[in-house]
Amino acid sequence: MQTLKRVLALAIEEAQTGFTTLCRRMTDRADEVLGEAVRTAPAADQRGAAACRVFLREQGATLRARMERAYASLLARAMQTMHTDLRTGLHDFRADTLTLVDDDVMTRQIEVERLLLRLRDADELSLGHLNLIIAQMHGDSEVRERENPFRPYLLARTLYDALHSMVEEEAHSKLLFDTLSQTMTAELGDFYTRLREVFESRGIRSRLLARPSALGRRERERRDWQRAAAGLADADQAMRRRVAALGAVRQHVEPNQELQELVFSLFNPAGMRRGARPAQAPAPLQIDGALRQLQSEHAAAAQASHAPLALRERLSGLPPGPQRVVAELAGMLFEFILNDELLPPPLRTQLCRLHTPFLRAALQDQSVLQNAHHPVRRLLDRIGSAAAGIGADSPLLQPLQGEVQRLVERVLQQYEHDPAVFADAELEFDGFLAGLLRECEPAVRRCMPAFERAVQVAPQVAAIADALRGQLETVSIDRRMVDFISGTWAQVMAHTQGREPDHSQLLPELVWSGQEKMLPEERAALMKMLPGLGRQLRAGLAMIGMPEATAQAALDQLVSLHMDVMSNKLPPATTPRLGIAALRERLGATVAQALAARDAGGADAGAAATAAALPGHSHFRAEFALHGQQVAVQPDPALSSAAHDEDWLQWARAGNGFELLSGENYMPLRLDAVAARNAGFLFTASGSPTPLVYSRAALLAALREGSLRPLEYAPLFERAVESLMTGAESLDASR
């Protein structure tokens, strides 16, 4: 569910960005069409075309802005009603709800439908695939375009409403609508193609076998629920029990409310709820006491002593009503966990021991069911993700199982009413996993010093670069040399600090070589210095693992600068030129002072910015090269958006499983180490001695484009809720 939500969020971003581009191209092309009409149309039509062209040139930006706001509003509404028909049915019509339709409404409908037909024909193939993808995402075999939130009706309606709200003259409004309709159709171009690519690049294609780990599993589970609900003889026995248990819940459903509406309302926040539910009263003391006793029994047993669905037999004193429904559905959730194929069997049973404290927490506070960040749910999801990432065949499974058992027993012994017990257990689990992966994986243990050092050096590079730029502003030096020193050589100075040779000692000579040389003796000294300077620069860049092509491009810039210096082509100096001795005195302590100021945590904004600097591709590559470690470092993206970063990063926790796109297939990975502040991520693949390293920006870009994806298509708890929703829908459909 979370994966599909993220893909939809990316599709919304692409739709809004694409619509902005479409509007701009539409008005630009309409201006050309109207300009041609002014030159070639009959005199009577030229005046109207000229007036419309003036409107576009004067009000075009306002029209586009209004269209963008209207489209965003319609798109948000379409997302809410996707596969949820909120239109009034025939059985709900009453005399007092019927109204007459005026001419303006009919005219709008006719004009919008006319444009709609054109837009459908403009990119029929991509639109058809997109309709099918949306249907499949909701498990619907019947394709209905009105369920597609990106349907062309929204484009047509947006253009009509925005235009008619700004143009009062009917003839001009009609001409503008006709012209803009034609240019929108002509410029629709890749609008739907790009939307389709958002889904397909993440494995969601217009066929049922798009992504076996997500859509295929969901479709298979839907089929199993439907067969069991229909009473077919070949249905799995465990699924029959789940159908029977869910059927018992239906007895508590109000006459006019379907079971799936009830399940949805319990597991979604109030603002998203389809139907209002009465407030939940605290669990009676005798029921909580019975659950406490059962919790004590589980604490004394190493395994779960009962199946999740059997708990209701121990709660015979729980009266019918919302609390009974919560208890029944909690049993269904843990029944799903007990049968989840992604989890190794020993860990399924350990997680099911948390059934009783989970139910106690849910009966005390229903937000446990609705809040994905509640400590109870976070602990379940965290253990589930790590268990799926470690896998049933890993030698790490046994120590992982021992730690999970210890933490479960601790929760069973300590939980009363404070959810901090679950939060503390999650923190301990994170610490255990980080230590386990570091100590038991040779590749991780070998690479961790360089990995951690790259994160430490990133703020140092920023601090040194800022300090050098400040010092060089007072020195007469060419801008090309300033850029090289602050952008490239600062990395060498920071990464090689404390090592031999000390490349910070080269800074005065480097600055002097980029200054204007007025005297023949200075040019002769520079000529003598350049060969050795070039060798030292090349050696420094090689030490930090800079690619040969990148290093050569940087050095070529310096060669060009030194040729200009030798030819006396630099502009006259505006500040006094300094000799090597004076530069050594001024710049000698720059690096040490910059690092001391950063470590002292200066109060200014610049110090705070450098302290928060995150490492990139070059930082990791440099440290691994200096430590002699072989790793693959993913390049940073050219641009990185900060939107929805936290949603993507919730998966990036040590021990979680991932899949990496390699050719046309995905290969399994495991995230073995996460740097402080989510600054870096180290992955390993089974059978490969070379770890894979991502910076924060590179990881976010990979997750957004789909080249890297979580092994789980949704967190453990959400998968269980999805299963419940599928079962409730199947039962409602079988009535």
C-alpha cells in the first residue's frame, strides 16, 4: 500500500509539472495561430483574432496560473474519489433533491465533451494503458476511465472554467476556447506518456504480472479470499478460517454499512474515514485483567500458546460492539502475520506473541490502529522488515531470532499502559541490528571505518572551502584558481588531513601560480615550479580516487590559466600581489582555524550550514580510495527534490531488504549500515564481496526512479490491513 501511495504521489507531481508545461506550450502555440489568423483571415474575423491575441499576451500568465490552481484542485478531488463513486444513486433520489439544469450547464457539458473527444484521440495508446494500470492497482478487472484521476476530462474542464471566468465577450470566449482546444490537443504530446512512464519505471505495468512482489501477491490473495468466501471446495483451510472469522465480524455491522466500510473506518484517521464511527470506550477492567493474565502466560512460554483467531474464545465476557470488533480484527491481523510468506516461520510465531499487548493497547487507544507512527506498530513493522531482509537462509537468522524473543518477552513482562515499552524495544532492536551486521558481515566490518570517515569529513570539506574562499577574496588571483582550490583541492586537503603527504602545504604555491607575473624573474620561477606542482596535484587527486577524466578536466583548466599567466594575459590586479612567503604566512593556519571554528560550533548561520553538510559521491569515493577498499559508489543525481524525503527514507534502516534493477531483472540487496543523519547507506549482495554505497541524494533519486526498491511492497501492518480490506470486499461481494 505504501509503495503504491508513493507511486501515486510521484504521478501527481508529474501530472502537475506536465500540466504547467502543457499550458505554456498551449498558449504559445495559440498566439502563433491567432497571429496567422490576423494576417490571413477575412477582415471580419481579423478583429476578433486580434482581440483574442491581445488577451493572451496580456492575460496569458494569469490564465495559466488559474488553470494550474483549478487542475490541482480537480486532481485532488479525483484522487479522493478514485474507485469510490460518490454520485447519487437512483435509489437515493428524492423530490427535494432534484433540480433543473440551466442552459449554461448544458453548454459547458457539450463544449467539454467536444474537447474531451479530441484529447482522447491525441494519445489514445498511453491513456488506455494508464486507465488499465489504475484499474489493476485497485484490483479491478473492468476498466472505467472515470476512475482514472488523470483522465482528460479534468484537462478539458479546467480550460473551459478558467477561460469563461476571465472572458465575458461570448464571441471572444468561443474563439479562444476553440483555438486553445486545438493547441492543447496538438501539444498534449508526452503528457500521458510521461505519466505512464512513472508507473512503468517502478514495475507497475498494464498487465497483472507487473510486479510479483506487490501486484501479483495482492491479486493472488484477492483470488484466494474470493474462492473461500464463495465456499469453493478447493479453498485453503486457513483461508476458510479467516473468512469465517471475518464473517463473525459482519454481525456487528450496522444494517446500512458494508463490512469493508467498517474495516476502513477503523484503520484510517478520522479525516479519511468513509463513515463516522462512535467513539470507543475504554476496555472494561475485567477484560483488561483477562488480557493481562493471558499476557503473563505468553511471557512464560517461548512460543505463542494459541492461534490468533482463538483469542476470542478467551474473551467471552466482551460484549458485542466496537470493542468486540477491534478484538476480532486484531486477531485477523495477527493471523495474517502468522501466514506472511515474507517472514521466516520462527519470527512469525514470535511476533504473534505480541498479539495480547497489541490488543490491550488498541482497546485502550484506537489510535494504535490508525497511526502508522505509534510505537506498537513501529515495533511490529521494524521487526517484520528486518526479518524479511535477513531471510530464512541467512546465518544471521538465529541471533536475530534470539534478540526478537528477548525483546518480546520484555514487552510481555513490562507492558501495562505506557507505549514507551514498545519504543524502547525498537531502539534496542536497532542497536542490536547495527552491531550484528557490522560484526558478522566481513565486508561491512572492513568498510565501516571508511564509510564513517566520509560522513565526518563532509562538514570539514565545507568548512575548509568556505574559509579558503574568504581568504582568497583578499588576494589577487584568477577566478579559475579560486574555483579549483575551493571546489576540488579543498577535498584533497580535508580527506588527506593527518596523512602523508600533507597536501595543505601546497596551498601557497598553488595560489601564487595563479597570480599575474609582471617580472621576467617571476615567470622563470613559475616555469621551473610548474612540472613539480603538476605532479603533486595529480598525485593528490589520485589519492582521493578522483576519476581520471574528472581529474584531467580540472588540471586542464589550470594549464589554461598558467598559459595565460605566462603570456601576461590576465587582467590587471586590483589588490596587492603577495609572494610565496607572505602567502604561506597568511594561508598556513587557514585549514586548522576553519576546522577549529567548525568543531567549536560557531553561532553564525555559516557554521551551522557546514556542520550539517552531507557527504556526496566524491566524499565516499575519496575515503574508500584512501583506505584501499573496493566498493561501488553510486553517482549523485544532477538534481534532487526534497519532497517526500521522509516517506522514502522510512525504508532505509539497517537490516531491511531491497531489490536493485540490473538489466531487466531485480537482484536482492540488504541495507547493512546507515550513517548518522541518514547521510550514507551501505548495501551488500549475497555472494558479492563489493558493497554498494549510496549518498542520501543518490538513494532518494534511486527510490524515486525505481532503480532501487524495498523488498516489501508495504510495511507488515499495512499488508495485514490490505488483506483485511480485500477479505471484507470479497465477503460484501459474495452476498
